[in-house]
Amino acid sequence: MASPLLDPPIGFAHRGARALAPDNTLESFALALAMGATGLESDVWLTSDGVAVLDHDGVVRSGMRRRSIGEVSRADLPPHIPTLASLYATCGADFDLSLDVKDPLAGPAVIAVARDVGAEDRLWLCHHRLDTVAGWRPLSAGVRLVDSTRLRLIKEGPERRAARHHALGVDAVNMHAADWSGGLTVLWHRFGRYAFGWDAQQPRVIDSLLAMGIDAIYSDHVDRMVDGLARRRRA
């Protein structure tokens, strides 16, 4: 079994314990941590009055009308959509938090909220554009930056991409579970970068990723993920 750079690897609960509770709710996030997840994952948007909130689609529905979260003030959002601040207030800050930043302008606000609770160094900001991710580095030396991509989209090749991550101060790459191999985890580790794998739903996929030396996995099924991490510790 290969060794990760992050030991133990992080187990990110995708949108909380969404297999058991409504996703992206405080209930779901708290349940995931209670079940043993060491990280939480969500998507973050800015409201029209500059509040960082957690939601997947970023769309608010009122009858037949649909509006983007960026057009709505925090006070006018449905109560089930939590703010980032309320997540920390409810769950504390003793966990890793991976946020897919759907509104690139949300970066400074998100970092500020995490800094206020002393969680800046456990905040992982993700985006599919590498230049956007790298642009957040001047805002914080401690925040963790993640390039979310697919292997087929890395036109320059994995080695050059890993080298760019090192040069730009991007901490990790996050790719679909099917994209990963043991050789690729070794490659990113050689540049001192972390390897994250998402869509780890089945035990065989979880075990395979962990055997490759992956540094974090994302799963809807917190129980399966926690069990897989326990198996790794016993191996």
C-alpha cells in the first residue's frame, strides 16, 4: 500500500451525509461529522449582499420563478440554505472543509470567515480554472488551493500540470476516482502536491484509492468512507 502525504487521508463528506439527510444543510453536515467524517464538502456562493452561503445549484425557486443566489440577499434566501459562518458556529472548526467556489468573487469572503474562526489552514478552495485558483494565493498564505479537473482535460500532460501546481503554490489536484492510478499519485507527491479523488462511493473504489496513496476522498456514503479509512489503518 502506497503512503499518502496526508496521513491519515481526509474523508470528505460530499454535501454532508447526503445519503442519510438533506444535502448542504446544517443537519447533514453535523451528522457527517458525528459519523466520523474528518472533512466536509460543499459549494459556496455569494449573496447580493456579500454573504457566503452553501448550496449546490445556486438557484432559488419561488413558484415558477428562478433566481440565482447572487441576485438575492441573505435575508431572502430559504432558511435551509446555511451561511458559511453558521456552519462553523454549529459544527466548530475542528475539521477540513473543501469548498467548490461557484462564484469566483467569493474567495475573499470565504477566507475571511474561515480566518475569523481560526480555520484558514484547514480550508480547501476548489475551482476548475487553474488561473482562478492560483489568483487566491495572494489573499492567504495558509489557505489550501485545489485544482479540480479531469485527466482528459490536462492538455499539457500530468507532469507539467503538477510542476505548475508547485510553481503557483496550488496545493492539490482533485480528479474523479476513475482518473487515478498509483503512478499519478506518486507523480503529484514528487512535486509535494496532494492527490484528491472524488466520487468514491463503493467500498472497492474507496479501498483502491487509498491503496494508491490518495490524500483525500469524497463520498456521499459517510459510513462506507469511514469504514474504508478504518480498513486502511488496520492494513
